[in-house]
Amino acid sequence: MTLTDDIRHVLAGWSPPDAEQQALRELFAAHAAAHDEPGARACAPDHVTASALVVSAQHTEVALVLHPKFGRWLQTGGHCEPADPTLAAAALREATEETGIDGLTIDPEPLLLSRHPVRCHEGGHHLDVQFVAVAPAGAQPQCSEESDDVRWFPVDALPGSTDESVRSLVAAARSRLRESPSPRPSDGSA
């Protein structure tokens, strides 16, 4: 299975939590069907990306990165790479790179979808497929060259500059982790 196959499979099989997410799923699925490589950075003006909200082992904190371009605290994530076999693997790679935490466990079922404008293509959007990853006990994030800072925040005390999309992602992760406290072990490869 290629990354494109996985993108199409994930979007076709995902059950959105509400009408807004259903509309995004349909938009993302149409994009994936219309492009040979919907997750490639060169796919313009829109392309599929993958992100992960990293949650502490106790589910009481989230690791957020201070994004240098936007000056806001965000979940980890970014562009898919040619070597990524799946969206979950791309999200896991980004989470590991941006937090420096080894041993993350990612749930291969997306939490939410987010469409937001980007600078990599004029008038373009990231069609972001968002996952949750749980850190091993005692994990301490380390800042990477891709961000200005990374740190744990209590799930009920996010920084003031956190936008509504991240707050919604945290709420969705909390709900998912209450239902199933441990994501199914996955290295993201399907």
C-alpha cells in the first residue's frame, strides 16, 4: 500500500464526529481522489498533511510546540515525506522529530480534520489529518530546530495563544482517551 492508497483508505473509512467534520472528510476525500499524490508537498495548491497531539502517559498534559512562523502553540505535524508509508506514520515521525520523545504510541484512527491556509503555496491549504499519540511515562520533550520551544501543558490550562483548532483537538483527544485509555500500539505503518 502506498501513502496515497493509505490517505484514500483512511478518509473513506473514518467516521466523523459531526457534520462539520463530515464536510471536511468529503472535501479531503475528493482531493485525494483527484490527485495522484495528494500528500506530496508539490501537490498544489492544497495537499494532505499529518499531525499528532502528543499526550502524557497519564493523559493529564499535552506537549505543544511554539511554531516560529506563527508564534502560537500548536500540536506537532507537517508535510508527508516520500518515505512515509501511512498518514499515521507521518504524524508519528513529525511528533518524534518535534518533541524528541522516543517510544510514542500513535492511535491509527484520526481524531479530527483541519483545513487551514498555508504559506508553502499561494492560496493553498493544508488538509491536515490529526491523530493522538501517547508518550511513555516520564518522557520529557526536547526542542527541535523546527520550533522555538516545546513543553508540557496541563490539558485544562492551555496557553492563552492556543487557537480554537488546538483546543478542539485536545478535547477530542481527551474524549478518545477516556473511551480507550491506551491507543492500539502502532508504529504508524498500517
